[in-house]
Amino acid sequence: MRRYCLTLDLKDDGKAVAEYKRYHVAIWPEIKQSLLDSGVVAMEIYLLNTRMFMIMDVSNEFSVSAKEAADAANAKVQEWETLMHTFQQPLPGAGPGQWWTVMEKVFSLGEQ
């Protein structure tokens, strides 16, 4: 199993942050299924002010490019992403069209 850690900011708007959190109390069933179908085994999102941090554990068969292709072909995932982007903003220094940004692992207690 592999782990991805990603980060993204929400817009600095208390109502938007609350709405974003409300959508994640129970995500759309099609979104959950798309994650499971792609090989995502576990996912958690944490929030501090407007900075989000996602931990995503994936199966050994998981492929970022396959997930991106499946998402692009899934109208419901595209609808969800469009909606979520109304609450989100890319990090400073993010590339064009880049939303969630993969973080660099700099420490592991287990590897010491």
C-alpha cells in the first residue's frame, strides 16, 4: 500500500468553509464509488483555518494517470470537482489548473 499526502487552500470565507465541510459530511455516493474503484483504500482531509491536508492510502494497483482519466470521463466527478472548486483556491506557486498539490515527505519516525 502507498500513501499520498496533498494540500490545498479553501477561500478565506467562513460561510464557504462551512459549506465545504457540510458537503463532506456525506459525499455523493458516486464520488465515494469513484475513489474506491480507483484503488483508494482510505482518505482523510484535515483543515486548519483555510489550509487543507489530505491523506490518501491507495492500493498497489492505484495509478494517478488512470484515476485522472476515469475522473475526466465521469460526469458526476466533474460536477463534484466544479462545485468543490468554488470553495477552493490553488496554493501560491501551484501550476496552471493545479488544485491538490502532492506534499514532500520530510520525516518518518518508522524510518529512523
